[in-house]
Amino acid sequence: MSRAYSDIAFTPAVRAVQTRMGSRSGYEPLDHTDDRRNRLGAAEAAIIEARDGFYQATVSESGWPYVQFRGGPPGFLKVLDARTIGYADFRGNVQYISVGNLEGNNRISIILMDYANRRRLKILGRARLVNESDDPQLVARLELAHYRARVERAVVIDVEGYDWNCPQHITPRFTDAEVQEMVAPLRAEIAQLTAEKQDAVRPLYMPDSGSV
């Protein structure tokens, strides 16, 4: 866990529970390190830009959390720089719950799951809603070529901290594309064996039907 993430997640109430349960001493060194690790590196960028979806949490003005799944073509969530990520927000069911929450409270939390490799990245940040009329270049940067959907706005997230979770209890799951990639060598081997078998059973001599 990073210092930046723990500074946000470990509130006084959380620290009190950690003390009561005996885990506070294990996390206390984070309070004294200068290594905040709040800049995304190559590993973080790789998992972010390979995802076709993530879980996003916002908080309403009445204090209720709201979690939704945001999906799109792989790479629709983009790393803009080491402290910023963003995505094009397409027109959906027009409930605008997340949009309304973010207009009142810009805090956001997202969880990115790499089920195939049993990896999980959690990001805490503050989100900005950007209309195309306000920054057309930014919206264009987040748009996806050949993806026919109406972009209503850009969601830009300033990363405050992140944390990699352990793989325990992450059940491996695979997309259709990942399954097809894994079975491709088996399909090729089956095709080769089938062709070899056909060659083996093909008669070496075909008698002339007109011969006596």
C-alpha cells in the first residue's frame, strides 16, 4: 500500500479499529515514509489501458455511496499523464446519478479487475466533468475511433492515491477474446493432426477403372 492511499483511507475511525484489532503497528510505517507513490507507473498504466470495464463509486449529497460498472472497448479508460486518467462518458440510461453525485462531491473511487491474472488495482481521486464545448481537444483525445456512441462529456480523474490488492479470493475469469487466444494453439494442433490423419489413410494407388 502507498502512503498517499493510506493517508486518505485510514481515517481516525479506521485507525481506531486497526488499533483495537492489533493491525495498526503493521501499517504505522506508512505514516513516516516520504515515498507517497501517488504517480502511476508502467504497471498501473498497463492494467488501466487494457481494461474493458471497471467499478466506480461516488457519494451522494445525502451521504449514500453509489457504485456502478462502467464498460466500453478495451482502452476506453486512458492514462493522460502520471497523475491523471480519464474516459469519454457516453450517453446511457439518462439517470445521471454518478454525474449528479460528482457535481456535489468530486471524490471518486474506482476498482480495476484483471480476473485472468488475478490482479486488482484501486484508485482514489477527484473527478472533473468536462463538456466538449469547454475543451474539445480533451474530449477528442478520449474519444474512441470506430465506436459509435454519443459522447456527452469527459470524466477526468486526478489521482490522489492507489493500491494493489492481494489476489486472494479473485476467481480467474476470462473474456471470449482471451479464451480464443488460449485455445488458438490447440485449434491449430488439431487441424494439423486432422490433415496428417487424412494423408495417412489416403490410398497410395488408385486402380484404373478401365483396366481388366
